[in-house]
Amino acid sequence: MKFSIVVNLDRFDPAQDMRDVVRQRLELVQIADRGGFDIAWTAEHHTIEVTIAPNPLNLLTYWGQHTDRIRLGTAVLSAPYWHPIRLAGEAALTDILLDGRLELGFGRGSYQYEFDRMAGGMQQGEGGKYLREIIPLVKELWRGDHAHDGELWQFPAVTSVPKPLQKPHPRMWVAARDPDTFDFAVKNGCHIMSTPLQRPHEEVIALCERFEETVRNNPQVPRPEHMMLRRACVYDTPDDWEIPVTATTNFGRYFENLFRNLGSVENGFPQPVDYDVVANKSDYGAESIHENMIFGTPDQVIEKLERYEAAGVDHFLYGACFGMPHDFTARSLKLFCDEVIPHFKSRTSAEAVGAA
């Protein structure tokens, strides 16, 4: 199993200096770069302080200047917010500036709050048609002159300038949960990023089964990778379990506000909603969070991740940023690099030697 990390800029206090946020998040990416992670990802969001990411390509370019080997990706670009010509050119230039380290992840968009402001009030569920039109279109623009007369975009013959450094293009990923999106991604040569949200391990298994079924139904394309996101935290002693659990609980109150438009946003800061208006209250119980997230001592985290590997996850995506103190987050990441990743890499090496 491979390991990636998603790192987002976030603020929960207007008094916090944004320069400190940028510095702290770069520190996490550099730890991951040195510690054996394959890819560092960052999101796209607009007008909200809990995920500050108006253009992830800019942030990835900055990280590329301060890292050596780790690949850098978007998790994810919101397709409804982009024109395909602009996206093709900006992503290609980013790949050049990163010396061919770009990974490009797409999604349909998540928060209705953003859709009301960025997409003319479109219902969030309609973002899928933008995703389905923009991915093959960007590939065409990278190949050469292409005229397009689609449902959403129309333009005469044009090409992307520049073209990406990677040939034929950077790897492309799709954030997916429903079967139709899984099928679209595989048919279009994309890898899949999925998340069981805060649900029990049975959801991990269900997503892996969905992936395998989709692969079986598309034997004409090369097998893609399946990456799965969970929030993660490794701590020295079991007594520290409350720190990530409390942070997850509090962050969930912001998420429910933005995803379901349950509360207000004041000067970019979402107001945390009360749990009496949350439909899925059981997901926010302390014991449920502790069990379902990748929280624990190194041995506990290894045990949990072995279950993901057994379920068929190719790539574990470590969710790093959800409101914990920075020093605690950095310590967690170092423990993961020092104690968890070597367990899987040493076992993989031993299996390869045995096979030879």
C-alpha cells in the first residue's frame, strides 16, 4: 500500500496570521516529503476560512519550490468553477514548474454554500455533468487543436498553451462515491479517490467492492489505482485519543453547515451548527470517531491500515488538517513516517524478495 497526504490551509481564529498558516502547512508537506509519502494533495475551496484554497495550483507550485521528491496534486479541482481552456493551460504550466510532479484530481464540488456563490446557485449534485465534460476535453486540448460543441462549453479550434511536461499528460484522478462516477472515471482512464466519510469500516469494504466491480466491468482499460481518504492521527500514548476526536467533532459542525446550508458564514468563518439539526448524529459519537478514523498509537494505526490493505485499498490518503494544534499534528505525522510507513514498506520489500 502506498501513502499520500492531504494538507489544507485553514484558520479558525481571525487573529491567526495567514503567514503562519502557510509556514505550518509547508512544514507538514516537507515532513511528508522526507518521510516516504508518495503524493501531497491540497483542495480547492472558495470564501471559507476552514479550507483556504482559492487556487490549489498556486499552492502546489510554492510547495514544489521547497520539496525534493514528493509528487503534488489537487484533491480536488471543482469542475464547475473552471473553463476547460484555462484549466488545461494552468495545469500544464504547473506541471512544467513542478518538473513533471503534478497529479490532477477532479471532483464535482462539495459545498452548496460555494455553489450558491461560485456557480449561480446550481444544486451541488449537478456538478457531475461538468466533471464528465471537462476531463476528456482537457485531454483533447493537451493533444492539439480541438473544436468543441458540448452541452456546457463551445469554442472554435484551439489548443492548450503550454502543454504539460508529462507525456501524454499528468495522471488524472476522480473523487467518487456513487457507481456512475466510478464507472466514468475508469472508462476515461482516471484513478479513483474515495472516502467513507465518518462511517464504519463496512463502508470501506463497500467502496472497495464497488471499485472491483467497476474494474471487472471495464476490462478494456488498464487497471487504475484506488485511493481512500480518512482523517489520521498517531499519538505516543493512548491517553491522547481525545485530541483528534474532539477536533473531528468540532470540524464536523463546520462541515454540516457548509454542506447542507444549515448555518451562517460570517466574514469567511462558518458558524458551527448544533448537533440537534445534524441528520447523521451517530457519525459524531466519540467512540464512533475513534474507531472509524485512523486514530491510535503506531501499533493501533498499523492494525487499522492492514484492514484497509486487506480490503483492497492501493493508496491510503492521510487527512492531516482538521483543527488540531499544529505541534500535535506535526508530531503525529512524524510518528506515521517513522513507525507506520516503514512497517508496510519493509513487508512489501520482503514479499518482493520472496517472490523472486
